[in-house]
Amino acid sequence: MKNSIRNTRALSEHILNTLQTHEPRIDWQLYPDVQTLNGVKLPLAHLELQSFDLTPKITTDLNTVECTFALRLLFNDTSLGQLNIRDAALALSTFIDGNYFKSEQLEAAQVIANQQDFFAPEVDGYISWEILFLIRFYYGDSVYEENGASPDVEVNSNLD
């Protein structure tokens, strides 16, 4: 595959870059790159790969990895911030759901939860929203060539 995604960090960065291009007004970061909230520019979004599972191979020679991502939005806790975070969550959820993120290695994303998040309830002045989504990711090296044909295989038999 051309421009193949080789690991979970590259997958996370690929999705983050697509989201960042779609919504440039938000400061985007990968989790755990967010170390402290002091001095961060709001609104902030961070993307975290929460889990992944291998699924059985059915239609492809590649490994299928089911990845669950958490996208957290962080806004100022004001009445306008409350409205803006819900609008941003709705817009991002509709963008994510069904999106292939311009990669032949990914199946369409599925949003599985969209809810207020208690990311850091001890921090006053911030509100958080969480969007959970699932992406199936084809991982590994294919036994097929770029044109889709299988390589020539030489089979020898010993008649003795």
C-alpha cells in the first residue's frame, strides 16, 4: 500500500491531522502530549487511542485491528462555552461518523458515544466533552502486489 500507516502512533497522527485540517480553530494535540492545562490555548482537543483488539481475518490477508479512540474537547466554562462545546461536538461527530480519513487502510469510522466528560472535574473553569469512535484498521504486509495480483510461487515436489 502506498503511504501505509505502520503503527498506532502513525494512525493516531493521521486521524489527528485530518481533524485538524477540518477544524483549524481548535488547538489539536495527541494524548498524552497534554501534560498540563496551565497556559493552554482554548478551545483544545486531544485524541487518545484508548484500546485496540485484533479481529478474525475474514476477507483480507491483512490483520484487522479494531481501534477505539476518545476525542476530548476542552472549552472555557461559560454559558457561551457550554453552547460552543455542544456545537463543536455535533459538528465533529458528524464529520467523524462514516469518514474513511482518506486512507485505504481504514474502514469508515463509527461514533459510539458523544457525551459530557468529566476529564478533570477538579479543574475549575473548564468543561469537557468526549466523543468515542471506532475505526477498523488494516495492518501488516499484504501477500499481494500493488496491482492486486498474487506473486508467482514456485512449487517443487519430490517424487521420491
